Amino acid sequence: MSSITSVSASTVGNASSAAPGTVQGAAALMVLRKTMDMQAAGAMQLIQALPQAPSLAASGQLGTQLNVYA
């Protein structure tokens, strides 16, 4: 299990076990939101790091009908 998953599981556990309407509950929800925002930012960085797939050829006999990029 990765450290991100275990941190998220414990954060969710803390947020769900905190009494609603208390300072502890509000703090737990703030930590949960920050954790989710950090994970979203990390996921966006990974997605942006992916290379772009090449487009189909515009002319000629090869690469104009079927994109077989692997």
C-alpha cells in the first residue's frame, strides 16, 4: 500500500470519526480537503507529463486510415 493511500485512509477516518460542529470536526474536514487538493494537483501533474499521441498522417498511403500508435 502506498504512503498516499494510507495517509488518505487515516485522514478520512479522522474526518469521519470527528464530531460534527466541533473544532476537531472542522479541523479534520480542513485536513481532508487539503489532502484531496494535494492529490488532485499531483494527478494533474502526472497527466500533464504524459506525451501527446502523434496524429494520423495527412497524406500518403500509410497512416491515413488507421492509427496504430502503441
